[in-house]
Amino acid sequence: MELAQTYIRSFPAQENSIKDWLLPLGLDVNHGYGKTPVENSEVAKRRTALEKRLAKVQRWAQKAGERRQRAEKRHDRLREQTKTRADALYRVLIGHQNDLMAQGVAEYLWRREIDKQQTAVDAEIAQMKAKGWQAYDEGNQEFRKQERYCQEQRKVLRALEDLKASEREMYELDHQKDQVMTVLKVALANLVMWTRERYFPATYARATWKRVAPFFELRGQVLKGASAVSVEFHPFNDRQYNRDLAVLCERVNDAALHLPDGRRLLLTVSHLSRPILDGQNRRVA
């Protein structure tokens, strides 16, 4: 965090510059991340809503089926009651007609009496039939409701299947590894720029990595002593580069830098009869 804050304060507009250094170094990459399977919240929300709707529709369909069965049973019971009642009333009516005829009542008189009684019987039977038809209509209405609920169940089930088929596995990403590597890469780029600004000649103030890379890749020899570590570089085959290298070594030596173990760091340039070629590998041994 301290390094990141220092970078933010010191280089508020240097993101592109940092990237220009990371690209040639091959460090502008993603170093990976950890991932853990997690539930897709949006899919889970839709699935929960569909499952609730399915349970509700199933419950409605069951209730409609129960009401339909009750209405059908009531219709059958009322139909039987109507038939039984009609048979009984018409038997009484016919018996009364036979009695009147046996008593010698004039035909127009007994017909008028029978017609009046038959009208009352027909009204009672019609009222009982109306109740039966009402129960029949209720059963049909509940059947249509049950059918609609069953159709909706099939739609919801298809929606759940489509949701499952299109569901993508979700992961929770852990970028800690990449974040740590990013901090280290930023530190490396800052270290190179800091070295360029402090110890390289003034002409390198705006130099890119491509220009300073030969110095960091330069071949040489490391001599370790009790109080100092001396790095002896092989010279370039370019005079200007050699002059810049000499200035670099001089400025580092004048700064009296010490390694973490306390030993002094000294830079020198060896004098070889055949300087290395600029295109060869120049890494410090």
C-alpha cells in the first residue's frame, strides 16, 4: 500500500509511461487469478420466481380439480333427485287423474284440475333441473380453469428447462496474485526510471527502455569482497555508449551506494582489446 500510494503521488499522469516500460520488458501480462464457482444471482432470482409461480399454479390447478369433482358429484346427485321426484309427482298426478275419471267427473273439469297440478309439478321439476344445470356449469368452469392452470404449468416448466440450458457457470475471481505482481512490476519500472533519472547522463532524462536496455543487459564480471562488491562491465563497441557508461559508473561511485548487507557497490569498465558487439547478449554475469 505504501508503494502504491508513493506511485500515485509521484506519478499522477504516468500510466502510459509505465506501460511503455512494461511492454518491452514482457511484463504487461495478466499473471492469473483464482476462481471459485458461485451461484448466478440473476439466474437464481429468475429460477426462484418461476418455482414460486409453478407451485402456486399447481396449487390452483389442484383446487380447481377438487371443485370440479364436487360440482360433478352435486350435478349427478341433483339429477337423480330430480328424476326420482319427477317420477313420484307424475305417479301421483296420474293416480289423481284416474280417480277423477272413475268418479265420473266431467272431462273438462278433471282436465282443468290436472292441468293446474301439472303446471305446479313442472315448475318444481324445472327448479330442481335448474339447480342441476347450475352445478353442471360450475363443473365446466372449474374444468376450464384447471386446463388453463395446467397449460401455464407447462409454460413455466419449459421456462425452467430453457433457463437451465442457457445458464452459464459463474465464478468469483480472486485477483490478489495479479495485484501483487502488478505492484512488483510497477516497482520494477519505477526502479529503472529512478536509476535513469539519478545516475544516467542528462541526455537520458526522457530515454525509453529500448535506449537504456543495453546498459542493464551488459555483460560483465562481479567481484565480491569483504567490504565491497565490484561490478566490472565489458565496454560497448560504440564510443558514445562507452562515454555514457563511464559517466554512469562515476555517478554511482560518487553516490557511495551500499548493498542491503552493508557492502559498498562499485562500478567499473574493463579495458578489452575486443569490445562486445551491441547486438550480443550483455547480461551481467
